[in-house]
Amino acid sequence: MTGTAFVLGASGQIGRQAVQALASDGWQVTAASRGGGTDAGWPPGVRTVRVDRADTAALAAALGDGCDVLLDCVAYDADHARQLLSLADRIGSAVVISSAAVYKDQQDRSFDTQDEPDGSPRYPVPLPETWTTVDAGPATYGTRKVELEQTLLAAGGELPSTLLRAGAIHGTHSPLPRELYFVKRALDGRTVRVLPYGGSSRFHPVHASNIAELVRLAARTPGSRVLNAGDPRVPTVAEIGAAIDAVLGRTTETVLVDGPPPAPTVGNHPWGLPHPMVLDMSAAERELGYRAVTTYEDSLPETVAWLARELEEHNWKERFPLPARLSDEGDEWFDYAAENAWLAQRS
């Protein structure tokens, strides 16, 4: 049932968990990353290798005689898919991380168009893998992921590939930790928060260990398929804020606003969808026997503790450049002065 596994992007948030899950399941795992590093949580026997996936020759050399399954955590477009196909003679099957950003609604709205005047996308609840996606192309993150999916699936039996459409990934070692929004505010001493859309926004979370469990199961059952990747429950943003407060032992007043953020940098948060994004997980349960290994609430204390340590030891913008870039581009999470001004005007 097991054999050799090669994890590309092993030092990342998903890769770390997947290496541990595969090795614990009996696979002989090679953990490949640009830094070639290891992780304290990995079982003994994990082999590490330094490789940049942009260098196909180096990747081929790292694969050596090949592997029974390859997990690609860092594939983003058709070029990456073609690279994997060029090595198909030495890969038994593949598991590749895609994204829920591929979906669009019946009015052709998606994550890429949600800020347009006609509103944000409205998806069915729950959202199945058979739902329509954005057109493939190089324009955006979502369209590139569709390119990736279609190129691999079109190859059919040449390289059996499971594509995992992940929701809002959470857990330690995240490059874009959404929980930072609430943790930093609490540690900064903020005692009030403003939540648009009545605090009811729901963006399906998935802990990295739950993705790793899907990887483990797909590795044991190769095939060409697309599956959603999500946690067993989808909390609202108001519930997430309350759960983080509970972990930190804090109390925060929540001001709920009907409709969108009331001012340009007031109430912006990384779950800010006016309509729910809830993934249908029945296909993964049916095809792989998937059962989540953790819930959002159960995994939260570890994530919060990790974030608190990182914020204590580092400047947040240097440690988390992705949310810092969003802030610099105007999607400010921590504009306390603007928030204070709006609250004062409201009272």
C-alpha cells in the first residue's frame, strides 16, 4: 500500500504536515525544498534534498530513479503541470495542491472580480467540485490554477493526478495567517472590532493537517480527480474572533455592521465575504474515506501560540510580507486611527 514519496515544497505550511503524515503512514519520504531543511516533527528516516523546482534538470536529478507518489505543494500553472508530465516516466502518481479560487458563480464572478460594483460571487452551499470554474489562462492566480488542473487531467493515465482545491489554509508556518488579524489586534490592546456583513462571513477553512490527510489517502488510492479540501465545520468570522479571544483569555466588544466595511480601512478582514464559501466535502469522503483529523477550534491554540511568539520576536511586516503587502496596497487590517475615528463618529 505504501512505497516511496517525494514532497516538493516540503518546508512550507502544507509540505511539513504532509511529510509527517506520509512518513508516519509507512512511506519512504524525500522532503524537497529550496532550503533543503528538516522539521522537528518529522519521524526518523525522512530524507531531505535541496532543489528549486524552477530547475527541471535539478528536479529530475533529485527524483533519481523515481517515486511512487509525488506531492507538489508549489505548482501554480500549466508550465508546472507540463514539467511534471515531462517526468511522468519516473512518477507513479501525483497529488497537486490547487485552490478554491478556481470557482466562479453563475454571473461569471469569482475571487478575482468580487470588488466590482455588481457584487461578490454567490456560490451554492455547499459548493461541489462539479461547479463551474474560471477560464484557464495566465491572468490571475485562479485562472493559472485552472490551467494547472486542466493540463494534468487532460493527460489522463500518463500521470494519474489528484488535484486538491484547498479553502482558506490555516495552521502554523502560514505565509498568510488570517488569524493574525485577531491575534495582533488583541496583543496590541484593542478592545473593540468592527465586522461587516453582520459578522456572518464564512470562508471554508482547512487546516494543513487535514490537507495532509487527504494527501495520505490519495497517495494510497491513485487516480485522476479533483477534490475539495476543507475542515469539517465552517465558522463565521464572528465565531473565529470569539474563539481566538477565548484562547488568549481576552474580551473584545464586537460592533456588527450590515453590509460592506463602513470606511475604506475599517472592518477589512481576511474572511470578508458577503456570501458564504462552503465547500462540499462529500466526494472526498466517498472516494477516499476522508475524515478530518482536526477541527478549526481544536487546532486554534497551536496556531495562536505560534503567532504570538512570532509577533513577540519579529516585526510583523518583516515576518509576514504577504499580509504586509495587502496592507501597503490599501487593504489595511490594522488602521486603528481610522477605526477610532469611525467609532467616535458613530457614537
